[in-house]
Amino acid sequence: MRTFALCLVLMNLFLLAYGHGFFGVAPSELGRNPSPKPFFNHANIHIGTTQP
């Protein structure tokens, strides 16, 4: 019975480590690509000019 409990604890620790990405990319991060542009496009901001 102790062996079974130890196996359950080890399996839980393995799944915790796998879910946090200790063995590569975390499953929750698969397929995500960083945005190529920043959230604010600073090229379109003109300080000191007025809109007609």
C-alpha cells in the first residue's frame, strides 16, 4: 500500500513539473506566437500636430 501511495505522489510531481514546462514548452503555451508588433504603434503618433 505504501508503494502505491509513493507511486501516486511521484506521478503527481511529474505531472506538476510537466504542466509548468520543466521538460520543454508548457502545454498551455503550445501554439502561442508572440505578437510581431507592439500594442501601440508609435509611428502613427505625431506630437505637436493638430488634426484638421
